Amino acid sequence: MLFDKPPWLPREQAAEYQVYRTTEKGHGRLERRVLETSPTLSGYLDWPGVGQVMRRQYQRIVLKTEEVSSETTYGITSLRFPDVGAAGLEQLWRGHWTIENRVHRVRDGTMGEDAGQTHTGHAAHALAALRNAILNLFRQHGWANIADAFRHYAASVQDCLGLIGAAPT
């Protein structure tokens, strides 16, 4: 592969190639990430619309125990290299977890979605849409802690009706 300097295409000969490195310390660990990307290999893939190929190496060190773990992942994207380089791809890659943490984890942990027993027809999809609407309403009204928002509105029918625009005049 391009990322390992193949004999048929050394990295230095790649028409376009970018590397983006980050190091972050927090939550008791040190994390290093290296994202490499290039459109050079796109023509070798039998995949429509490939804009660039990337490799992402991740290393985590737990500071208390000095335990080291690492992971290498590869990806393809339709985003064109001139439009989004290595730094932009890393931001998108990391941004994926925002969805997991701000939506799915809250829907399961706070709203108990995974414990639900609704599996027939379209009810499960309708309930998921309703949960998303509630989350968006809470956040639109400035709530960062969704559990606190539930407690607040559960204690006040008047506030709850006001939230959905149904408060009596």
C-alpha cells in the first residue's frame, strides 16, 4: 500500500499526500493519532466515486498503569482531496463519536431505549423519532443535562406544555 512505501509507488512519488498528527492528554490517558490520506490509490479501487484513501493509526496510553493499546484502520471516502485534506478527515472521523455520545448514548442511558419491548410494525421507528424530537427540544431550550430536563418537566405539567407550545393562555 502507498502508506507502507510499496515498491511500485514510493510515498515520495505520490502526486498528493497529507499527514495530520494529534496528541491529546485527558481522562487519565495520552492519545496519539496519525491520519494519512492520498487520492493516488483511488484509481486502483473498484469502487465508484472514491475521492481518496486513508489510514488512521491510534495509540492510547493509560497513564496510571502505562498500558498501551493501538489500532490501525483504513477508510475510503468520496470527498475529494482538494476539498478535504487529512486534518478535515480527522475532524470528521472524530465527529462521528459526537453522534454516538449526544444521541444514541442518551437515548439508551437516559431514556432506556434498549430496554424497550416494542418490535412490531413501525412503532419502534416512531418512538425513536419521538425521542430525537424530545432531545432536540431540550437542547433547543438550553438543557445540557437531559436527565435534569426530564426531572424538571416531569415535576411541572405547565412547563411541559409550554415546552411543546401547548400551554393554556
